[in-house]
Amino acid sequence: MNPDRLVSEIAASQGGAIRHDQARKSGLSKGQIDRRVRDGRWTVLGHFGYRIIDMPGALNLVRAAVATLPDAVVSHDTAAELHDLPKLRRGEATVLVHSRTTHEFPGVTVRRCHDLLDEHIVEVDDLPVTSIPRTIVDLSRFLTTRHLGAVLGSVVADRRAGISEVQTVVDQIARKGKPGIRKLRWILEERDVGPKDGTPLERIGAEVLRNGGLPDPKFEYPIPWAAGRRFDAAYPWAGLAIEWDSRRWHELAEAFATDRERDRQALLHGWRVVRFTWIDVTRTPEEVVSTVRQLLGQRSASIVDHSAG
């Protein structure tokens, strides 16, 4: 194949750029490469590559940067865009390189770090990209606490990443004075509610209760009269159990019947069971809080009346 055609095909898959070694392997001599630069057909990109096709857009810019900068990884806003993370801006071209290097790339923000581990990198659209947990950690220095909390909440709710996964990255790279880490630690501590291995519905439900000013219930509480079975959450002192109802689970008639039998047994033993769905906790969390508060209040009043009697 004609070397220029081969080089153009390679560059088209790399945001319009090609490395020097790729051009040589395609059949072009050093003199031929220099001639293309001198006559303006190719533009030098740092020490290792050339832009030979004009391909606009942030994603093409990062493709070109990854192709020509040693060990570059797509990160920050561009990683968020490739992961389709909510509540974050689009169109910013950013990559990470090792802190020992001083590379630059026109149109791309090149950030340096020394703590990017292999497990922090995934492949998206044939590009090395920081993982969702690592991307959130990297962006923490640039977002307000409220904005960062909203992003993290959306990611956890959508089961894109867990609190523990983000916490692991924080623990791996945290150092004194590292921007954003203190802020993110505070958010993670605030959100560390609910069963450690609970479903997103269970964890969000627990967060709704705490945000509503209610005391934390006992999670995965053993049912006193049913060995080996547990309530999702419970206030034992009030005889109140909470079940977070998954729509997928309750599409099964047998599961539905089993839960209703559990509710009847609870009543027979002096307990009340209140059930909330995903729609309840995500669309009307204030009603969830109000219901639980009223039920707890009723039991408190009953205890006081009984004592007075």
C-alpha cells in the first residue's frame, strides 16, 4: 500500500495524528517525514508525533494525545464524558501522564500524576480511560462539595460504582494536602450508611432516613420469631420494620406471597412492617421520612400512655 495512504488510515483512527515510529513503519524515511513537515503538510506534535489530518472536537484531540504522548490516559472531564457520567460538563480534552514527564499537547490539558495504578484504567471506545471511581476522585478538587455529592449519588444510584470502590481509590492515592481528598472523604463518611453489601435501593433508603433527621435503624435485623430471616431495616424499640421493595423481585408471585405472610406474622408478634419502593425513595423521599417519623411517634406515644396507665 502507498505509505501516505497507510499513514492517513492510521491517523484517521487516532484523531488525525500519527507517531514518528508509525510513520517510519509505514514506509516513510526520516527525510520524507521532514519534507512533509517543511512543506506544511504535517504539523509537529511534541517530540513523538505529527498531526496530518485536521479532525476537530475534544474526543479527537484526546485520541491524538493518547496516540502520541507516552502512556497518556484519558481523564477528568473527558473521562466523565466517555463514561457518560451525569451532572458534569462536556467538551474538555484532558489526559493524565506520569509526573516525571513535562509533555504538552495543543488543545489538550495534560495533567501529571504519579499514583495512577493499572486497576484505575479501563478501556472505553478503544481508549485507555480512568475508571469511574478514579475519575470521581480526580474531579473532586474541581467541584463544590454539593456538586461532587450529587455526582457520586447519581453514580451509586445507577449502580455504576459503589461507595466502597471510590473509598478504595481514595485510600490508595490519598496524601496530606492532596486537593479534593478531604472534601471527598467527608462526603463518603456522610454516605456510609446502610448495609455494607446492600443493594442501591437499600443504601439510598438508608440515606433518605438519615437526611430526614431520623435515627439510623438496625440494618439486616434478625427477625426474632423467624430464625435465619432478616428485615431490611428495623427500629426494634418501636417494633417497626422497613422493607425496601425491588420491582424486579416482586414481579415474582411467590416472592410477593412470601412477603405478605411475613407481614402477617409481624403483626401477630406486635410489629408493623412498612414497605417502600425505588419510586418512593427517589421521587418522594420526604413522604418516606414523614411516614417513618409518624410511625415512630405513634409507638412512642403508645409507650408513654401505657406507662401512665
